[in-house]
Amino acid sequence: MALRDSRVIGAGLVVTAVMLLAHPVAAQTVLRFTLDGPYEGPAAPYLVAQDKGYYQREGLTVRIEPASNAFEAITRVASGTFQMGVADLNLLTQWRDENPNAPVKPIFIVYNLAPYAIIARKSRGFAVPTDLEDKRLGAPAASASGAQWPLFAKLNDIDPTKVKVETVGIPVRDPMLAAGQIDAITSFAFRSYIDIRERGVPVNDLLVWRMADFGLQGYGNAIIVNTKFAADNPQAVSGFLSAFLRGLKDTVADPPAAVASVIQRNEFAKPEVELERLRMAIRENILTPEVRAKGYGGVNPQRLQAAIDQQALVFKFKAKPTPAQVFDASMLPPADQRMLN
């Protein structure tokens, strides 16, 4: 009996040794990843990949942390304190023009259609975008949507000199609109529309102008990487993207299950609210016709060029970039893996 037990134990040790050789703990690369905001519904794909062990299977120990705004996400990755993150593509493009030597680049498009929006109260006299003239618009200084306000105004024949733009903090933006202290705000549609409604503003009093419906052609959030880290750890970066892609597909396939990964990290989050926010992001920003046809993660060079040309209408580039300079597709998972299931 003792001999048999020793053989069983010995066999188990051999199996364990083989598993450790195949997936050595020492080979795990520690990677800090920054979100561009709080733990909320649309952050689910990153968290699902973590909770299901997808990163670990790629040899990664990933630490995902929230951020206060999009600029913080960019500067975190550029500084190297975070190796990867997610940030608005257009905001990053402008920032890189002003900081050409910053070691940061976008490598995977998450929001094929940017969620920038103007959210207004109909009771304040709004029907069309030009009604913003002679009104008060709240726009946080560190907001990706706020950065697109000049382009939205230009494309929709709004005289920006007639709009009183008030710089407001992100935490007070939605409460100020709900309380009537300002007339409209810039924000991501899935973020503020739901929050303002939750504050008691009637749905029939809310007007959401999605900037993509009013001429803006740009892509939205993208996964970004510190280029020094990418050069030294190309397999880690490719592994992260493969793991994230699996998490993204799982999230799209089962949003209710995916949002649980958000709720367990945010004690103040309401499951039904974050689920609605996630479904809104999937429907409006992730599963676009372009993604259904071409798959996740990449860009259409012609569309990206048009978006760069639009940005140049209101932003004075020191050196106007090409699509290849704006987005690096070299680390994307294979095209067939990026297609929808």
C-alpha cells in the first residue's frame, strides 16, 4: 500500500514538474495597466480577461488600475510607471504632436466609433446643435470629449465665441447639469447620459448629440503601450492583446456575466446601471459595421486619414502625422482571430 502511494505521489510530482516547466511562475511578466476612468461597465473586457486567467496563460501578471481622466492614462504610460493602458486616440495624437519624443503609441482600437457627445437639457431651449449659442457648456479640461468640442462646433456651423464654455471638474459635471447650473456638457455618451438620468432628470428632457452622428470621423479609445517596454517585451505585449481579445469577445457574448467583474471592484456601482452602460458601449462604439466586416482592433487607413484631416481643421499640428504614425498595427493578433465569432 505504501509502495503504491509513493508511486502515485511520484507520478503527481512528475506531472506538476512538467506543468511548471510549461508554465514557469518565474516567467510571469508583471504589467501595470491603466484605465482612462473608473471601474465601470465598459471596462469589463479588461477585467474579464484577468478574472478568467487569460493574461496569466500568456505569462503575464496584470494589475489593472482606474484613472481620474484620459490625460492621466496617457502620461502614466508615457512615463513608464504603467506599461500599458487605454486612452482616447485623438487626444493621444494631439499630445504626441506636442511631445514627439514621448515613448507611447496606440496598438489596438477598442472603440471603433468614438463615444464623444454633447448632452443637453431640452427644457433649456435645445433642439439643434446651433442652440448651444448663448448657452453655458460644461467641459472638463482633461476630457477627451471636451477636446473635440472645437471640431464639433466647426462642423456644425456653431459660432464658438457665442458659447460660454465653463471648465468644470469631471466629478461635478453631471451634478451641475442635473441641478441646472449649466445647460449642456461634453462627455462620453454612455457615461453621463446614464448618470444624469440616475440623478432624476427625466429621459424626455435629455438630448444626446453623438458627435459621430454630426460629422466626426475619428476612432475612439485605443490600447496604448510604452514603446520602450514594447521593444524589450514584444511577446508580453502581443500576449496581452491576445488575452484582451478573448476577454472582449466573452464580454460581447455575455454582458451580464462580464459586468460582474466590474461590480466586484466597485462597491458603489449598481449592477443594472453598469450593465446598461456596457451594453450601450458595445452597441454604439464597439460593434460597428466596420468591426463586423473587418474584425476588432484595426483601422481603415482612409478613414483614419480623414479623421486626421478633420483634427487639422482646429488643431495646429507641428508635424501633421500620417495614419501609420498615428496607429501601429504591427502587434495586433492575426486578422482571422480578430473576426467576430
